[in-house]
Amino acid sequence: MTYFMKLRWQDDRFIRSDSIDPENNYITLYGTDSDWTKLWLPDIFMVNEIPAGIFDVVPTDFIRIYENGTLTISRRHVALFYCSIRLFKVPMTDEICPIQFQSNSYTVDEMELFWFEGISIVYSDDFFSMNSKVTRTETSKCSGGASMAKERRPCLKLELNIHQVYKGFVLQVYLPGGAIVIMLWLGFFIHLNEVSARVRVVSIGFTAMITQMVGVMIVFPDTVQLQPLLVWNIFCLCMNLLAFIEFIVVHNMYITRERWKKQNKEIKVSRPRMTQIQPVNDDTEDSKAQTKRSPYCITPYRMDKICMVLFILTFIIFNVVYWSTFMLV
């Protein structure tokens, strides 16, 4: 977030009693001037800033010194900050993101902070991202975070009312995850002996799912509890693993059955022609070999079709439970 912080304080040493218009006459002192270091500056910082998250793009600091002793400073910052908000309900509801500004060196007995009267916060109408948009702001004072009164710091709190744009979550999480599961389901239509094709489908789905989960972790702050997104991603990843395990089992059944067919065919071809002098025991053994049963009571093709139906039914049932659960929370 890029923002301008404007501070104003009173210093009686700059009062000019002979000024004609002390409230409007001022001089400007920039951060590159040599006298900049001789001025006292408020040490205000953002409490919930991410470490090393604030940096000045260019030296934009300047101070206006009015002849009535009022000093104002304006600073341009590019800030990275975090908010402890809970995104559990789907669709995502509005949340409040508190931002605290606090003094680093001075206590409440030495310094006191106030918001400007009237409009303290001004933000642009396009202050939004793909997933959220700031609708309004609220300002107040805070305690300063210390347990002892003598150690409390002057503190101001800004609350951003954030409206979650559900379209962003659909495009970034739900649509890719659902497409991956559908792609895995379509992989069931590939023949069992097409090992490379089935494995390629599963590997592509697994790689895409891991990439999406990492992307969600990068896009959203670590402090935000995204239970719906985590549940969705974990389920899609489990469906990917189940599709891979199912193919391994069914393909092994297919190989075993084909081997059994080949062995049974060789036994039938190599069985000697029955004559009158053939022993009864040999005829009995050949008869048993001929009537040898299949190692599985169900064919691998039928097993694959059953798993295909169960796969898509599991996905449908999960969606019904998922959306009904998180929308009713």
C-alpha cells in the first residue's frame, strides 16, 4: 500500500510575533537540506508492519514551518502490513483490518497523538485489489500495548473496512481446483494399457495443484486464516492422490489378468491329445488346469468404471457439503 503520512505539531521556538499572517506564511525545509537533522521529528511507525516492509521510493520528506509555531511534515511510504482477520465464511464477508500507528520513544506522559479534525483519512476510489476493496475507514485512539501506565506509548488506530471480492477467489482457487479434478476424472476414459497417458494426466494435475497451493500462500498473508481455501486445496490434492492410487491398483489387476489369460491359453494349446493309453491322473490334472479360475472376481475394466463413477460422485457430494457448510457458518 502506498500512502502519505501527514504529521502536525507545535513548536513555540518558531513563533514570530511580528508576523502579519502567521497561519498562512511558512517556509519549506526538505530532507536533503543541511538543517534537516537539527529539527525534532515525531518517531511514528506502523505497529503491524511486516519487517522491512516500509521504504521510501524517493526522498519525499519535507517540512513546512509556519510563523505561528506549527510544523507539518508529509512522507510518502510504500508499506507492507498484515491484518489478523478471519476469512471463514463463504462467500467471503466484509472484514475490519486494524492498523496502529505508535510512537517509538515517547510515553503517553511525554507525547499525545490525535487524528486531524474533520476528514483524517483520504483514500482513492480505486483503492482495491483483485480480492478486496476498501469501502470505508474509521479512526480512534488505542492504549499503546504496554501493561504499565508509565510505559504506554501514544497510539492511534485506523480501521479499514474491507469488502472481499468473491470473483478473485473463484478465479484463483475454486476454478483451477475444480478444473484439475475434472481433468483427472476425464483421465478415467483413457485405456488401462496407456500407462504414459494416465500417468501424465495425474502428474500434471499434481504439479498444478501444488503450484496453486503455493500461489495462494504467496498471495494471501500468513496471518490470515483461510480455512475454506485450505479445505478446498487439500481435498483437490487428495483427489489427485486417489486417482493415482486407483490407476496403480487397476493397472496391476489388468497386468495380472493378462498374464493369467496368457498362461491359460498356453495350457490349452500345449495339452496333449487324449488317447486310450493316457493315464487317468494326467487327464484329471489337465482338466483342473483347463478350469483354472481368474485371480479376481471382477475385471479391471469394470473396477475402473466403478471408480470413475465413485470419483465424480465424491466430488459432487463434497461440493454440496462444502458450500452448504461454509455458507451457513
